[in-house]
Amino acid sequence: MTMREVYLDHAATTPLDPRVKEAMEPYWTTVFGNPSTLYRPGRLAKDALDTARAKVAELLHSRPEEIIFTGSGTESDNMAIFGACRMFQNRGAKHLITMVSEHHAILHSFEALERDGWEVTYLQVDEDGMVAVSDVCNAIRPDTLLVSVMYINNEIGVIQPIEEIGAVIKEIRRGRGEQKNQLPLYFHSDAAQAAGCLDLNVDRLGVDLLSLNGGKIYGPKGVGCLYMRRGVSLKPIIYGGGQEKNLRSGTENMPGIFGFAKAFEIACVEREKENPRLIELRDYFIHRLTSEIPKTVLNGHATKRAPNNVNVSVLDIEGEGVILYLDAKGVYISTGSACTSETLDPSHVILALGKPYEYAHSSLRFTMGRSTTKEDIDYVMEVLPPIVVTLRQMSPIRIEVGQKEVSHPEAFAGQGSKIKVGGKTYK
């Protein structure tokens, strides 16, 4: 068997598309001016910035003035959440809503706000990772300021019913107006994983705030954007020269911004042909994993998931061990989210599905991309089964498919987030 390199961690980050690199080139050397200056190099940079902003707005079916460029998806999330809370903290707002399965950029932000006195409702998800629209509706109170629900989960790829949630929030907002409740009700979604495969028409979705990230769509890292609907009020979280509508001070990252706009444009153009190809590969891969490796369980909804996402728990092994063995075979994947893969903490997303710790610790995330082929999947299925056999022979863990009992959580607790089971916290 000839070893090959197979990159299957596109949900963590994507390689820079050569077309994006080419589009960025002038902004390193030729068009290098500061867009805030008045002389010609600055004006050229400002024109390019306006062009990029207009392109992103067009792709979101929004207005250029509603696009704020940031340094990452995480910064966009923080800007939306903390910006809204700082604006309305002394104006009757007390309550926030999100899901237990959100990205840590959301969860840790809300945890910080709880320490400042805000009340947060963490909505549960079902065994497929889906949130119920009725649960969102029932959780909204007269003093609720913000609802944050991510579009596609970064770990298990589940697609949430954002459009339906947006419609419910719109109706509740209308009712507030009739009741003379002046507090806004904002709807935010982290769409970093969705930008490459789903239509992000913000009017159709009903969102007020939407976060994106260049590194997830074959664009440059270190750049993102926040869509902020006209009429939404935020306070800045970064202060300085007043760039980006005074919400994100600092000289704009022109190569990154132009690269982000180009990458987003390519993703929107190519998803119609790319999605069916990835879905076929995804379903082929899921079938082979679950049929050829005993005690392998799919995590997340079987069909309401990202075209490129395969997340499974291969029971009776540790996911970290699989990563290291696959790395030696030239296959690159992750376990849990890429942002927390260096800790020993079990995936909070898998636990949110109601599965025991052993499922979480044995979870593997394979996320495919534009370069992924059927031959790549076949190669993985050559090298993975023997690895599983080897690791199971060494493993002291034994759990059956469908088992619900939680083992000793203190034995599995890592060094990062706190683990809560039955009202008791483990660290």
C-alpha cells in the first residue's frame, strides 16, 4: 500500500485558494496605502476596501454599510455579543439565550457575561443535535436582549433551523412593539461553517447579526466579518481611530479583506456543483465507517448536516490515539473541535447529545474539502480499521452501542472547561 497524504480537517481550516492568493497580491506591495488617508495611495486602498465590502454585502443580500470587517470569526462573535450587552446593560436588558452545543467563542462569552450579572438560558438539543424552535420561543422573556444560535455546528455539522427561528423572533419583536416594550430583541448566528455551502441571504434567515471567518472558506486566516443589520446598536469592544463605523478600530487588513471577499465569492459560485459531490462522498464514507468498523456510531443528524462533515464515535478507543496513528499514515483529522483538541476534555457537543463520556472521548471528526476524492476515502478505510483493532486491544474502555450510563466523569475530566454532571462540577 502506497502512503498518501489526506487532509480531512477542513472544518478547522482550509488551504488558501490560489485564485484568492492572486487577488490578494497587489495589496501587499502595490496598493499598500492606509484607507483612512487622503492622498492617492490611501484613496486606492479605500476604493478597494469599498469594493470588497460591496461584494460581501451583495453575497449576503445586504447593504455595504452593514458589513464590519474583523480579525476572525471569534472576534465577530465577541463584537456581536459584548457590543449588544454593553449598549443595553443599563436599559432593562438582563437575559440572553444560546445553545449548550455552541462554539466556545459563544459559550465562553456568555459565561463571562454571567459573571457580570447577566442571566443566560442554555437551550438543550436532541439526540441528533437539533434545537427545537419552540424551545427558543418559550425561552424568550420581556428582558431578553439577544438569541445566538449557530447555523452549522463546527463539530458534528448539524444545520439548525435558522430561518424558522428568525421568523419566530420577528413575531415576538413585533409583539414587543405593540406592548410598548422598547428593548430590542437581536438574533445572532455564527455562520463560519455555513459560508462555504449554504445560502446566507440575511433577510430570508431573519438574522440581525451574522459572523463569518475567512479561514473556513479557502481564504486567508486572521480576517472575518460581522453582518450588522441597519438599526442594530452595538458598543465597540476595540477602541482607537474609529475605523469600521467606529466599531473595530485599527488599520484595515487590506490583503486579508480583499482575500476574504474573493474567497466568499468563489464559495458562493461553486457550492451548487460542490455540495452534491461532497454529499455523495460524505454518505459513502459514513456507510463504510459504520458497516466496516464494528461499534461505530454517527454523531449528529444523518441528513441535516454539512455536506462535508462526518463525525463518528468509534467505541472502546480514545480519539487522540487514532489521530496520532493516522498522522503516521499521512491522514489528518481531529477529535472534538480543533480549538480544544489539545486538552483532554471530552467534547461538550457530543455530551450535549445525551451520550456518555466514552462516546465523547472516542469521537472523530472528518471534514472533507475541494481536494478530497473517493480515492482519499478508500485510503482512509484501508489504514483506519487496523488502527482501531490495535487500539482496542490496548484499551481498558468497554461500552456498548446505545449505552447511556455515564462512567466516572472525574476520570475523564481534562484541564480546560469545567464538566458538569448531575449538578456536580468536575475540573
